[in-house]
Amino acid sequence: MKKVKKIIAAIAILTIAGSAMGCKMIEKTPEAIQKTVLATVGNEKITKGDLDKQIVPQLKQQYGDDYATNDKVKDQVKQAKTQGLNSLVTQNILLQKATELNLKPSDDVINSQIDETMNGYKTQYPEEGQFADVLKQAGLTEDELKDSLKKQIIMTAVQQDMVKDITVTDEDIQTYYNENKDTQFSVGAGATAAHILVADEQTAKDLKVKLDAGADFATLAKENSTDPGSKDKGGSLGFVAYNSTQLVTEFMDGFKKLKEGEVSEPVKSQFGYHLIKATGLKSAEVSPLDTVKDQVKQTLLQQKQSTAFNSKIEEWKTALKVKTYEDQL
């Protein structure tokens, strides 16, 4: 019986030791972690090292050197990593398609553009060592920057080819203008606003009674309003456009309904109770199509190009059997 117990104990020790050894064997070194595959695009792999090279300098600059262990920013960091990975996937697709579709510019064109851009950078940082310091902060060498510029030039050529047939017609422009002229191309609608802000509804009601009886709004505002920014100006907030987002929704909803010289009933917001007065009402002036036509055309062109680009990228993702492993981030 004692022999059996010894055998069982020995097996247990060996099992534990084996497990410990196994755990130690599968622990990844920093070098191995950098080789972790985060995505595949056709036969190409995107590793953690690729992603870190692109985003770690930005993460450190934005969130500090301890970004990886700071729980307060972990959601933002995860989002940045996800966006960075998606960006690398798109870049990889474009670079592969440049070769496949024979869209890569000539070496002479690429080198000329790189030289022009590099000279521009160096002109911006003319002092001795200044440009090198900027590169160091970005986590790049000069050769790495040149390689990045080369890739960008190639990708731009593919992007231009993707949207080269996109056009915007006069009919498109007219339709967009008609559908959006009241919201995007109307200017000037609003009024001069003044308010009295108090803490409780009863005080607001009492003041409203005085106003209805002929009391001066500016005087009551100076005497009673708790808004330090406007009380000394008789409650005046200046001209407020009806589509303004600078004031809370409850205030704007009450303000927009007022007629010339009218004072609202008490309006409750997160700040308290407002009595709002509107004067100098101004109707909207719609900008004629001729004055905004180029603006509309550019907006529509960007929208159409973006839609075409995203659609083609999704099509190419399927063709290249793109896979991403966000759980490895």
C-alpha cells in the first residue's frame, strides 16, 4: 500500500513538473510576440511587429509611455490598434493590387516624388540635427521614411485608378441642393436671446408674473439671474442662430418657438430654470445654387469616391481571402 502511495505521489510530482515545464516552453519571448500574426492578406502576413512600428510612437505620444498598462485608456488603445490593423490591411491590399494591375509608377517617378517630399521636410527643419530628432520621435530612420513614402506613392496611384471614372452630374448637384438647402445652405435664421436663470421653478414663475405685468427684463436679470456670464448684461446672450449647438437642447427648443419680444414660460435644463426672451428675429436666407455649386460638387464627388473605394476594398478582401485576428491585439 505504501508503494502504491509513493508511485501516485511520484506521478503527481512528475505531472506538475511537466506542466510547469510545458508552461515555460510556451511562454513567448518578446521577439516571438512581435512575430504574432494579426492578419493575412493573400500570402502576405501582418504581424504585431508591423502594427507596433506604425502606432506605438503615436500611442506613447498621446497616452504616455505606460499606455499598455494604463487601465484608464485601455479602450482607446484597443480602438487605435484595431484601426491601425485595418489600415495596414488596406495598405497591403493596395500594394498587392498595384503589382497585379500594373499600376505602380516608374522608379524615376517614385524617386523624384520622394526627393521632392524629403527636401520639403528638411526645409521645414533646417537646423542641425532637427530633422533627425523629428524622425527619432516618430520612431523612424530616414530610409524607413523613404520606404513609407514609396508605398504611399504607389497606393495613391491605385486609389486614383479606383475612382477615375467617378463623375458628378448637374442633376446630382440639383437633387442634393434641393434636399439640403434648408439645413446646409440656409444662413442667418435666429434671434437675439436673453435669459434669466434661477435655481427653482417657483422663483421662475414669480419672475414671469412680474415680467407679464411690465417689469423690465434686463433689470430682473441683473437682480436675479445666476448666470455670471450674462446677468450683468441684462441676461443677453447675443445673436443665437436657430441651428446653434452651443446651448443646451432644452434652451434651444424653448427659444426657437418664441415670437418677437416674447418671454417663455420657465424652461428646465441641467442648469436650472430659464426665462428666455427673443428679440430681433431674423429669417433664414437661402444661398442660391450658383454660389454653392462647386461646394456641392466637391461634397458629392468625395462621397461617391469614398463609396466606390470602400466597395472595391471589400471586393478585394474577399478575393484575397483576408483574415484578421483581433483577439491577438
